[in-house]
Amino acid sequence: MAEKSEKMTTTQQEQPVRAPDAFQLYGAEASDWLQKRQQYIGLAVGAVLVLGLIIALVSYFSGRKEESASRELGDALAVMEIPVVTGVDLQPAAEGQEKPFKSEAEKDEKIVESLNGFRAKYPGSNAAAMAALPMGKAEYRRGHYKEALAAFDEFLGKADKADPLTVSAREGQGYAHEALSDLDKALVSFQEMSKLDAGGFLQGMGQYHQARILAAQGKKDEAAKMLSDLKTAQTNTAAGRLATERLAVLVAQGAKVPEPTPAPAATPEAK
């Protein structure tokens, strides 16, 4: 942090000529010392100025790098908009248009290739970290779970916690841990997911995934309790409907379904 320099001004009144006092003598000695060492001081000041210039240039070009990366990220993601057409003979693409993919696997391969190239060009940039999320999803679909997990971790390491995409990243992270048979870590990821403010389709899905993992760990009664609460609290969401279906399966397997936790009573408004 830059320090604020304060300038002090003094008003000098004319004084009669007199013998130099102690402060004047010290000032003369300091002046002589500066003259004798002027070359070295000049070199030191020059070094400080050069260092400051280097810092300024690094900051400037770092900003330009991020700006360029942000612009090119859209181009790297364009491959995701190309459709997949199966079961028909593909006609040659019109001029300026990309040929549709023959399969989802082919598309995911191209997504990873495009985003890997972009990330290699702008390593360490925020845009490269943002590109890690769709790349992680593509890697997961390809069955490359360790690569997917590394990508999700990179995104979460740089993304703002308030970024709504962190909900999707936590879900992908949990799926990857689950695919690698690390259910304890998967449970932690889904717990973190449930702490985030998710809307739309993902609302309540963190809690639903936790119940799935608990059931897979043999904790069926605990899973049933969580699903029962979710069913009651999220009746009209996708998570609520999924909870209803999975709860029925657990009941058929002998799980005990406790009474759902009642919703907290509304507090009366202060008058």
C-alpha cells in the first residue's frame, strides 16, 4: 500500500547574520556526505524507479492479458453451441457454419481440445479458471474422473463464492468423487453445495445428493429422514419430486421414515 507523504512548510523570517548553529552544521555535513555519495545514491534511486516501472508494467500487461483472455474465451466456448445430429447422413455445412457432431462423445472431445488450448494460452488467468468448469463437465462425461475433479477444483479455487456457477461446480465435484468411489469426499462436496443459494433446477439438489450418498453408505434411516424433510420443504421442485421417488425405494428396502421436521413458525410482524 502506498504511503501518504506529508509536506511540511515553514515560514522563515529574516534573521540577522550570525554564527551557524548546530542544525546548520549538521546540515552542512549532510550536504557534504550527499555530494560525496551522489553517484551511489543516484544508482539506488534509479533502481527503485526501475523496480516501480517493472511492477507497473506487470500490472498493466496482466490486465491486458485478462482482457484478451476474456474476449477469446467466447471463441473457445463456441464449440459447445454446435449441435449433435445422429441417425442421418450429414450434409456439407454451409459456408461459415460448423459441421454438426456425429455423437456426444465427439463433441465432448472437441470441447476439451478447444478449452485445453485456450487454457494453455492463458495459464493462471481468471478466464482459464472459468473455462475449467465446462471442461470438467466434458471430462466427466468422457469418464475421465480425475481430470474432471482437477478442473472443478481449479474453478472453485478462483471463483467467487457468490458466483451461482459454484453450485454446479460443487455438484460436478461430488459426482467425480462418487465415480472414484470416494463417498466421504462426495458427501462433503454435496454438503458444500447445499450451503449455496441455488435456484431453478438445482434448488434442493445438494440435500438430495447427500441422501443418495448416505443410502449408498448403508445409512438408510438417516437418508430417509433427509429425503422426508426435503419432500416436505421442496414439494414443487425437481429435488422434491426426486426425493419422493427415492424415499419410496428406501421404504421398500425397510428404511424407517420418521415424521418430517416441521417448518419453523412464522414470527409475527412487529407493529
